[in-house]
Amino acid sequence: MDELKNIDQFIHEQKLRLIEKPDCAASLYNLGVALISQGKFDEAIDAFEESIDQGVRMFEAFVNLGYIYFKAGDLEKVAKANLRAVEIEPRYARGYANLGFAYLQMGKTDDAIEALEKALELNPDVVQAMCNLANAYLQKGDAQKSLAMNRKMLDLAPDFALGYNNLANVYHLLGEMEKAIEHCDQAIVLGFEVHPDFLKLLEPHRKKAKKKTAGSTKTKTAAKTKITTKSKTKTKPKTKTKTEKPSGTGKGKKTGKAGPKK
């Protein structure tokens, strides 16, 4: 409630400043940002467009427009808005990341890769760009590049659930089922809702892994029993030398596709 009051107060302040100075691009931009937070997208668009008309380098206004267009499902406008942003500020990594996302959703994979690689060249820590670039590589049929990018992303953001889901899909395509299951399970633990069809694809391999683990456990148990029995019937030597106890065999090992930002 207090946050809503603060936003209302902020909007009121920006409108007062605009009464005094109607052509203030900064106040118009700030007003647009606040209106987005209230879900008043049509009013926000008006504010951003006017800030662009009044300002000189309002590249962030274009990025925010792109976000609104994304919420409306208009990918063409998302791409155009972010393209204008990076034309104004060629070093703006977020603009390239959003542009790459839009291209990827539009099926323009090569353009997406170019934009996303540029985003990471400018800022190697944009997780959104890494995630979408990994998917773009996979769409191009380069599973190894996708694998490497997903791993790099998870090194940077180890709690990014979507990343584990994507990596599970890559491992599945590569035929590494145990790793696919492991990463799928981790995505679920982190709260990601894995697609039911993918879970069905993994189920036979999950059952196979369980049988393998169960069989291994039985074999080890039988071996341990056999060793123990021999040990009990063994005659103790008369000399006072220490005898080694049978070492334990141990336990068997358990087996185990980010939108634009404002």
C-alpha cells in the first residue's frame, strides 16, 4: 500500500513539473516508467513518445516502449523499438539483448545470434542474453555451443531454474540421459514447471536408471554378505598379529526454452 502511495506521489510530482516545463524529456520519461508500474500502458506510451520528441538521446524510452509492445504481443514493434535504442546508443547491451529475443521469437535465428552475441560482447553478464543465445545455437543445430553457453550461464546464475531446464533439453538431445534427468530435477527443485511432454520423454530413462541402481545395490549387498560369512568362519592364527577387517563396499550413486527487460 505504501509503495502504491509512493508511485502516486511520484506521478503527481512529475505532472507538476510538466505543468511548469511541458517539454521536459526527463519528467516525461519518469512519468512513463511510473505509469508502466501501474499497468497504464497507453498513457505510458504517450509519455515515452513525447519524451522522445522532446529529448535527444532517449534510447531507454525506446526500450521501455519495446517492453510495452512485448506485453501486447507485438514482436515487430519490440524489434523496431530496441533497434532504435541501439542506433542511438550502440553500447547499450540491454537493447541488443531485447532485440535478439524479439528476433528469436520471430524465427530470425541468424539475426538473433548476431544481436545476442553483441549484447554479451558489451556486457558478458546479461543472463537473459546468455539464455536466449543458447537457445538460438540449439535452433541452428549446434548443441555443443548451446551446451557451453548454458553452462556458462549457470556458473553466473546458479539458481536460474530456466537454465537447468534448457540444459536438460540439450543433454537429452545429446543422448546423455542421466545428466538430462539430473538437470530436469534441479529445475523442478528451483520452482520451474517443466513441460509435461519432456517429463514423459525422460520417464523411461528414469525407470531404467532406478533399475540399474537397484541391481547394483543387490550385487553389493550379496558380496558383502559373502565376505562377512568367510570372515566369521576363518580360524584365528595362534600368533598375536592383527587381522584386517573386510572393507565396506559403500553406497551406490544416485542418478539423478526470458523476455525483454525494461
